[in-house]
Amino acid sequence: MVISLPSIRLPFHDSLFRVVPGLASTASGLVSLESVNFPGRFVRHRNNQIFVEQNDNTALFRADATFRQVPGLANSSWSSFQSFNFPTRYIRHRNLVLYSEVPATATDRADATFRIVD
């Protein structure tokens, strides 16, 4: 999965994440996003922002780093990622930063919709 914004100049592999079974639960549809370039580091939410951090194997980290992969809120052939422990919140981008927020508008839903690529 590639999450990157064209105006940010990062090494390509720093913007790649592997979709793996959820750290908090391996129930159907639950996933975690592990850094390709930094194995053991996962996308997680904290204080409504998204970070890539080393798994400390606490219950809170596992919950914060687990998302339900659902059909995209703006395009059902893409994906959106619903927070496991705050189910009204989704990963979305705004002003070149990723957040965990409630998508209230069409723009919010578009910003919370991602294309998964191999």
C-alpha cells in the first residue's frame, strides 16, 4: 500500500506500508499497516493524529494500530480505514498530515479514501 503525497519528497520505500492482520484482533477485515522500510513500525493514531511508531506490544498500541479496512467512503473500489477503538474515526489526510477524524463532509470522505497498490 502506498500512502504518499506528491509534494512531499520522501524516499519511495518510506511511503510504503504492508497490510497485515490486525495487531489487536485478527478478525475478518481488521488490519494493521506495517512500514516496509522499517519493519516493526506501524501506522497508529494518537491524539487524533497518525504516526508511524515502533510496536511496543501494549494493548493500547495494538488497538491504536488496528483498523477495519472498508470500501472507500468516496469510491467503493478503493479503501478507507476505520479506527478499531474509535469506530467513528477514519484515517484521512488534511494539509499534508494524516489524522484520525470523523468524516463529516464529501471532502472529508474523499480525503479518507485510499487506493491500494501492489
